[in-house]
Amino acid sequence: MAIEKQKLILISGVVLGIVAILMTKIYLDQQKQEAEARAKKSLVKMQANQSVVLVAKHDIPSGSVIESSMIDSSIVPNQFIQPQVATSIDRVLGMISLAPISKGEQISLSKLSKGRRESAGSSLAGNTPAGKRAISIAVDSIASVSGMVMPGDYVDVIATLQVPIQGSDGQISSQVAVVPLFQNVLVLAVGQNTGSVGKTGSRYDEKETSSSGLITLALGPQEANLIAFVQEQGKMRLTLRSPADASVEQVVPASWETLFQYIMPQQKPVEVKEAPVVDTATEYVEVFRGLKKEKVSLSQ
């Protein structure tokens, strides 16, 4: 009996030990998960208060043509970001520094000029970024922001099209809509002006930029095909972007429906009820028989 009692105590001790180990493991796993959740939450909060900006990899003298080898990226708290800081490398390549930029300094667009030197490539092909295609579109003065769009600017392209719509009866009709095509598109040339700064010329020559009805954009191969198709279907307009804005936003096509939703967001659409159909093909007279009223049709 004593031996069996000792075995029972030993087995109970082993079981309790295993239970204690399992409970300890569960507790440690919970603590680990909570610590990881706190770390992720802290990381998300930290990332929300920081942004990636461009900085100088080494000292950049005044008058230098900005190249990719001169630029590096850095994560900076939002409260320490300088005004008009560059965030996209495509925005600054080929631009000229107007003042010296120290190593590690944030690259501000206020210290850069859109002009390109002849040595950087004065031809249209030399100014076209790798992977892009130069394609010209016909626009008037209004569509090109009163003719003030110049080479080196970035624009959004929108188009006015007749969009096919299928009605409830299955018939196809068309409705005018303004459709956003592309955002953050580089303007390569306005007319014959590619924006290159020579010894005797300037990209800001008003006559050269405002008199032409052709604007050349840098688009991807598929985008170039799409804009060529849209140009045959309707009219296009350009909206000028800020040099410090490279964001791409979700934009809904504009139509009568989206217009009224924007003007009166709380207003519910009015349902148009069809008037009851009155059969006028059959003529009749009303005949009173006592208290009863009957309709008696007349033969034609």
C-alpha cells in the first residue's frame, strides 16, 4: 500500500509538473503576442509620423545637373521636413541646382531649376525618361491651362467622352462624361520647345510656349496607345500640378449623376413614375340604371 501511495504521489507530481510547464508556455506565448502587437502598433504610429524624402548623397555645387548618383533617400520625422522637399527622384533628375546643397541636406525644389543644360540632352529623345514614350496631343489654350503649361511641368490628363450606357430596356445610349486618364505626367515639350536652356534661349519664351497647339507628354507604351485612342474619340484637357505634389489619387469620372451627388450629397434621387396609360382607342358612354353606373362602349 505504501508503495502504491508513493507511485500515486509521483505520478501526480509529474502530471502537475507537465501542467505547470504548459501553463507557463501559454503565458509566455501570450506575453510574446502582446509584445509583438505593441511593437507593431508603435511601428505603425512611427511610420505615420515619418516620410521618405530625397537628400544629397554628397555636396552638390551650384549649377550642377542633378543625377541619380547625387541623390539618396532618407526617412525623416514630419516635423523636420523642409518646405517643398522632393520625394520623387523622377521630379529632380536633369534639373539644375540654383544654390549649393550640402551632404545629407534635404533636396528642396526651391533650390532647383526646371531648365536643362544642353549637355544634359537638348533633343526630345534625350529628355524622354527611360521606359517612357514621347507622344504629342493637340490642345487649345484653355485645355493647356491658358497656354501656361511648360516643359518640365507635371500635369494630369482628363478627357471628355461620349460614354455608352445600357438602359433598363436594354437599349444602348450615350452620355457625356469627363474621365480621368493619367496623373503626374511629365510634359516633355510645348510645340518645338523642349525646355532646354541654351546660350541665347530660354524655356520661358512666352511666344514659343503659348502659340503652339501641341503638347508632348512622357507616357508608358500602353498609356500612349490609350491616349491616342481617346484623342480620336473626344477632347482632352490638362490640369497643372504643384512641383511638390507627386501623389496619385482615386478620381471618379464626372457625369450628371456624380455632379448632383457632389452638390446635394444628402438628396435622394427622385423616382420618376410613369403616368397611367389611358386607353383612348375605345369610346364609351356612362349609363345610369337605378343606382348603378355602367360604361357602354360605342361601336366605331
